Amino acid sequence: MTLAIQQPEYEERLAALAEHLLEHRLTGAVLFDPYYVLYYAGFAFAPTERPIAFVLTADGKGGMLVPRLEREHAQANASVEHVADYPEYPSETHPMESLRGLLEEMGVTGPFGADQDGYPWVLGYRGPTLTELTGTTPEKITAFVEDQMAVKSVAEIELIRESSKWGNLAHVLLQRYTRPGLTESEVSRRASTEASLAMLDAIGPLYRAQSFFFDGAGAGYRGQIGRNAAIPHALANNIVFQAGDVLVTGATAPVWGYLSELERTMVIGPPTPEQQRLFDHMVALQNVAFEAIKPGARCSDVDRAVRAYYDKHDLWDYWKHHVGHCIGLRYHEGPFLDIGDDTEIKPGMVFTVDEFARKQREHHRVAAPPVRMEEVRPQHAFPLESHLLRNSLRSSVVRVGDQLQPLQFEFLK
């Protein structure tokens, strides 16, 4: 038994890309983005200043260019016929010269596609563009790749579901250990470590993270505590919890590269009437989004429906971002639930719904579990929950299940 994406699926992905190349009369393609390489070749690596490239010919043959230190890694794991390597970067001969040799060897000598015109200048890297290297400006094929990645297979969705299970466990432990006087760092580390160990006990022989950022389940606050809770995408600051704090969480677990996203709003102690009012609006906004997400609709339709609620209830002072995004190998993927994205919603797409009502002093936000677009209706990878903490450290959980209902505050005596 394995959780990993199987070889036939990689072959299907490669065949679809090769067909696209033939339709556009391209001799091949070069991909540098590490997530694209993972998607097509199954090769997970940490990108550095040393260039790594995936090459596909129009007849479906794959190759990799890697630095010498990655040779055995690529030979053992990349779903390609040929692995070429170069000594080092910058070295006496630039690594891009080795890429030119690989392209010639694989017959990619005429018009070709690429995700970008050369390896990106990151972490100190400098080098020629593909145009400078080959004399041919590559045709950008990024849109095709993104469209292909947006519609998930059954196997991909199962990996996202598995991710959501362990992210949810990390979140439960995060809630359990949060108390006034402790810091977000110690609570996050304890919850994440315990959840990861439990996951490894359960599925250890089947598990691989294949992530640049995480090696197991994780949950934390990212600094969104107290007044900082109103700052989207803040960073952890080792903040000390205090009674009355509004808390915003984030949890996930990489499973063979695939991610879920669980975010919740919690309060240490009873909410104020204003917090309750905005919380109710937040849940209503989320329900509006879920009702609008359906096959055949446009992503922009979802954002427009939510914006209409903002108009009706005069909430624009609390608006800060669009409704949501897709998720998969990356924690943010397109298409986006945004008024400017007219992409058709299709079965197999997995969205997060990040609805919100942000007030600088009293912050309220609920982010939904990933939603898979079925033929008939959305399914949720795990129940939507509202977690609230009392100073006594006991918690109440309102479980909603598959059918979204308004979340209610409940307190334990």
C-alpha cells in the first residue's frame, strides 16, 4: 500500500503536456519551477542557486538537469528517462551550458516552450536567459500547466484529505494547550510535535512530506493574537497569550507534497457583543460563498455574491481581501475566488474559503476547510468547527458536519 501518486498518473500528466506541445508545434519544454518539476517528474527538491530543470520532448520523453550533488537523488526519484548533471555553480563552465547540451541531446532544437525564460535569479544565482542560450525565445506555457494542476485527480484529493486529518489533529492540540501566560511559540511547537508523532505512529511507513517547509503536521498562530489578529498573514512573534485575546490559527500537514489549510478564530474567554455580531456576519459571508461555488459558475461570481453581502450590510470597512483560492502542491494556487478571475469552476478543483470581517481592535475571521467541487455539491474534508477558549482552559467545540450551519458560541461552566 502507498499514498504516493503512482507512475500511470505521472504518465498521464506528461502525455497531456506533450500533446499541448505538439498542438503548438513545439519540439519540447523546459520547466524550472520546483512545483512544476514535482508535478510532472515526481522529484521533490530544495531549490537553491544551483539550477535544476525538467525537460520534456514533444514525443513524451523526459529529462532532468541537476547539480552533481543531486544526481543520485534524481536518478532514484525522478520519473524521467535521462538525468544529466553539472559539477557546481558557478564553476568554470556555467550550468546553463549543460542545459544547452541536454536540449540538443534530447532533440529540443527548434521552437520550444518554457515556464520562464531561464532559471530565476534567486539566492545569488546569475545566468543567461533561454533566449540568450539557444537563440530562440521560448513560448510561455505556464497557463497550460496551471490549468492542468488546478483540476485534481482522485489520488490528489485523497492526499489533501489525508493532510486535512492531521492538520485537524494539530489544531485540536493547539487549542488544548493554549492558555494565558504561555507563548505562541511553545504552544505551537508542542502541538505540532505531538500531532506529527501521532501521524507517524499511524501512517509512518506510508508517509513522506515532500515539502520545502514542513516535515510533519503543524499548527500555530503566526502572530495573529490580540490586536495582531486583524493583520492577515502576520508572522509569529512569540507573543504571550492574555485573557480576552482574539486568536487566529493556521494548521496543515504536507502529505507527499500536498497541503490542506485549516484556519479558525478563537477567543480566550467570552466574546464581546461586537465580536459576536461580526462573527455571525463572518459565518454568513462564508455560507454565501459556499452556495455560490458550483460547477459551471465563474470564480468571479463567488466574489460578486460575497461583495453583495458586504453592500447589503454595510461591511466594507472590514474588507481586506478576496474570498479564497485553490490549494494543492502549493498553499496558494489559482484560480482565485476573485472578481477579476472569470475561470470556470470545474469538478476536481479544491478551494479554500477565507471569509472575514476584520476590525482593528476586535478581529473576527473564519477560514473554511478545503472544498472539493463535486458534480452535485461541495464536500468538506473535515467538519467546520468553532473553537473558543476559557480561562479555565476547557474548550467548547461546535461541530457542524457536512452541511454548513451558522456557528454558535457555547461556553463551559
